Amino acid sequence: MSTDPFVRTPAVYTDIGNITSDSAGRRFRIIGFVVDIQENTGFTISDDTGRISVATDQPPELQTFVRVFGTVAVSPEGALLLRAEITQDLTALDKQLFKRVLKIVQAAPSGRSS
């Protein structure tokens, strides 16, 4: 792990349902549909595994299929929040092809040694 303050850890792809309060401070990238907009504060994104609020000052349109890169935070009430760094519109993405490729990538050996 780098000690350089300008080097960030990778944003790991995960399903929303895998994000817990133990994930606070970690960077993730998630993919899903925008299901709710909170004016000037963010939006809610949903996938097949759950929902999470995303903090941003530029929410996409409702029902947009997006990928969000961000850091997990937990509110004082215990609610999970993803602080968006990047939000990408993936409306044109072939979702079935993406799911097939993702399964192949997840099944492949990581190539990392322990």
C-alpha cells in the first residue's frame, strides 16, 4: 500500500448488498438504476441486491442506468451513504453482455499470490 497522499486505493466493484457499515472509508464502484432524486444532495441507486444513497451535487435523471465511484460513509443514524467521486451514464451499455462478462471475470483466477 502506497503512503503517497495523492495515490488513492482502487474503487473495487461490488454489489450494493455487499456494502455494510464495516465498509466505511473504503472506495467502491457500483452499477444500478437511479430510483430516487434528492434535490441538490444526491440520489438513490438500486441493483438486484439493494439500494444506497449517493451524495453528489449533480444527480443524474431518474431511471438512468449509472456507474458510481465513491467512498462509503455511515451517518450518525447508521444509514449507509456513498460519497460520489464520479458518476457515469451507462444507458447505452448492453446489460446482458455486461452480466455475462462479469461472471467470466469473477470466475477467473485473480493471478495474485498470497
